[in-house]
Amino acid sequence: MDVMLEAERDRGELAELLAGLDPLDWEMPSLCAGWTVRDVVAHVLSYEGLGMAEVGARMIRGRLIFDRMTAVGLAEAAGSTPEDLMERLGEYPRPTGLTAAMGGAVGLVDGLIHQQDIRRPLGKPRPIDPARLRFALKFAVTAPPLRGFWKVRGVRVIATDVDWSFGRGAEARGPGEAVLMAMAGRAAAAHDLNGPGSPKLQNRFG
């Protein structure tokens, strides 16, 4: 699979989704606690176009802690309108800089997860290419800051539609998209899984 190409395609699908939203949709809560849809889009684009000096400055301001670095990026985009973000998305149809790391894997998986953070609460599901989904599942197990292995510890998660599984313990089964989102710590996705291990994840994520 050409990872960068898939990342570009996924970003194109995000652009199509956003183009169909109305102003109220942009202010709807996403699956990311405390973030609106607009915040999620701003985050996805927050490292695009930054040089190494700018990235370094953000790391210093965030004290090398990912959540703080993320907050710095959101603060910088606080005044961005949906039109601003759509224009910026058009300028970066594929990941660049940090999001292009590992051949685009960072941009692909981050973008895929965050697109679902938007789609789920808005009730706008989509089919995800199985190869793209299998790649994201495998990547999410160990990729910082996701650390999916830790979020699903003590549970064996099984993606029933793409023949993928991980972990040990009581089983939690469901669509690969729900498994991926559970490994990203999304409570709503944990409730989409079935089996004796699913209550453990649901209680863990709230």
C-alpha cells in the first residue's frame, strides 16, 4: 500500500465532508473531549507548513508534552474560521513536515482517527478502505501518543471485518473502525464492541 497516497486520499475525503457542513456543524462537539469540529480540523492542520524552528518553538512552549504542544497549536488557530481552515486544507492536500513522518503514516492514521471524531457525532458514517484500516490498526498499537496497546490492556480486541486482532484477555469484537477508535481511547467506540472484554473498555473510557 502506498501510505502517502492513502493519506492524501483520506485528506481529500475529509475535505469533501467539511465542504458539506453548515456553520452550526463546525461548532458541534466532536469525540475529542472539549473540542468542537472546528477544533479537530485545526488540530489536523496544526503542523502543516511549519519549519523546524517553528516546530522547535512549539515543543519548547509545550514543554515537550504532547497534550501541551497540541494546546499551543489550537491556541494559535483560535481565530480561524471554517473558511480559513478549508483554504488551509486546500493548501496541504497531503501531509507535510511532521505529519509526513514514516512515509505519511503519522498523517494517515491521525487524519483517519480525527475524521471519525467528526463523523460519528454528526451521524455521517463512511466506508473505510480495508487496507487503510488494517494499516491504521497495526500502527495504532505502538505509535506515540496513541499507545493503543496500553488503552486496550487486558483485552483481546478483534476487528471482525478486516481479520485483525491484538492483545490477550477477554475478547471485545466489532468493526475495525470501532476497534481503532477504542485504541484511541474513544468511549463511544468501546460501546460498539461486543464480548466479555467490552465492558472493561467501556468502564475504562467512561
